Amino acid sequence: MPTPSTRSPGLAGHGAGQLAAVHIDTYNAELRDEGGFIGDRASGRAFRAILEDGRERVRDGDDDPVGSTPSKDISKKKLDRMVQDGDPEAAGVVLGTIEEFAQEFATVIRRFMRLKDWRGTQRIVVGGGLRDSRIGELAIGRTAVLLKGSEHEVAMQPIRHHPDEAGLIGCIHLAPSWIFSGHDSILAVDIGGSNIRVGIVGLNVRKAADLSRADVLMSELWRHADDQPDREAAVARLVGMLQGLIKRAGKQGLNLAPFIGLGCPGLIREDGSIKKGGQNLPGDWEHKSFNLPQLLRDAIPKIDGHETVVLMHNDAVVQGLSEVPFMRDVERWGVMTIGTGLGNARFTNKPGAG
């Protein structure tokens, strides 16, 4: 299990374990049993597999009330509609899926809570793609109920921001507040196995000094999975997206801080390379000679006349960091992101921070 780098007196390193407001106790834990990775039992793929199993049971000698669309291709919005006002039998299949998934998710969380670095976790926020739906919220709520009164009772709640925005907003917590002096916004990047999203995050410190009012002012999405670029083309496209946002920021009178925050899958080395976990990214991002933060610094050496600082961390960590201002009432908390796999990170608040 990875233990993040602890470098940090003033400016954290890539994948750092010490940030301004929190210790990152661990992230990207990969528990296994005889069936493989434990987290895979509570992933987006697992939800679809459970749905398909439920449909197959109903299909036996009868029509499928859910329809003819393969389970992997049914949109979350359509599943939401089935639960809210669809055919009762179709709703029953989806609700059964939610129940079975919640049972699996609760089992996974109990396993995590036995780990040394996860013991004593008081609250878990859940992000990722499934959270952006009513069925996802119901699965989270049902999991929370299943955990109540158990040996590993922990409060659970959906992540506050839309998952697409949380992955950008969390970037502001990678840097100490002094780096934002005289500026009102930053560039943020959320890299995933299918998409790359870039955005400008407004700090809104006049409204809330603790950054609780930070929001995404503008963003751009590129679904690289559709284009299947090589690594160099993907980096070039990312640089172009960032440069475009810098120009838009200038036209709108924003004062960008000389900072780019990055969330990226995998274990992040202190030098900014990716140790493992980047297998779904375009090209070989795990090669030791590939260093995305350095490439971005070379391409964008200055912002607002100051040398650019680029910091990268794991994408689940960054999504979790969007909750920092709202977690001051607990000491130890975590995040789990339900996507292709199950992203995870555990945090301990620093006394007096925030």
C-alpha cells in the first residue's frame, strides 16, 4: 500500500503526504482476495455486471422489462427514470441492483476499515461517475445504512460538488495559500482513462477565506478515448487546452495564479512520474522518462509574469481535497470514487488548519 511522500515545508512535492490542511495517510490502496482486487466489487463495471445478472434472471422465460439495450450502454439518466416513474418491474430490477451493489460496497468498506491507515475513519465522501445520478445516491445511502451499528460504522455521503467539478476544485488544495496572493483563480486538470478535463477554478477568497466558495468558472473536456492519440499527441492537446484557457482568462480579466494543479490516476512519484496505475491513459505514462509536470512547465514557463508551478497528485486524492473546507468537524476522513475502478484516499486534518 502506498505511503505518500512527506516532503513539504512550504511547497508540497508531487504525490505529497503533507499538504497545507491535511495529511494524506494513504491512497490508491489495492486490496486483493482470491477473486482479484477487492475494490473491483464496488466499481462502475461491477454495478453494470450486477444489473446484467438481474436482467438475465428476469429474462428467463419472459421479456426483459428493462429493454433491449445492453446494460453497459444504458445511461444513468435512463436508470434514474426507471426508478422514479418507470415500469414497476423494471424499477424492481434497478432497485435490486442498487441493493446488491450496496451490500458489496459495504463489504469493501469494512475491509478498508481494517487497514491500519484507514482505522478510525469517521466519514467517507463518495465521488466518481456513479455518484452523478439518483441511483448512485441511493446506493451510497443504502451502503451508509448497512454500515450503521456495525463494528466499522462510518458516516457516508455523496461528494458535495459534481464529480467533474470536484476533480478540478480539489487542485486548489495542493498548494499553500501564499501562492495565490494577488490572484483570483488557477488552472486545474483532471486526467482520466477516457477524458481529460481542464478548467479555471475561481478561489472566491473574499466570500470565504477557507476556499469553501471556490467554483469552476470555465472548463473544457476532451474525450481522448474516442480519438486514441499517442502520448505525445495527448500532451500536445492538453497544452493547447491550457493555453486556450489562459487566453480566455485574460480576456475576462481574471488574474491567474502561476500554478497548475493536476489530478491523474495512479501512484505519483515525488519527481512527478507515475509509478503505476496509468495503464488506461494514452500511451506509456508509466515510463520513468515521462514526466508530465515537467513537460507542462516547459510548454507554459510563466503565468502572469511569474514562473509556473505545477503539482500533480492522484485523481481520487484531488477529488477528495475538494471537501477539505467541509470536513473540519471530523479528524479522520476518506474519499472513494466509483469509476472504472474504486479510487480511494484517507486524510487526517491538521490541527488549526482551515
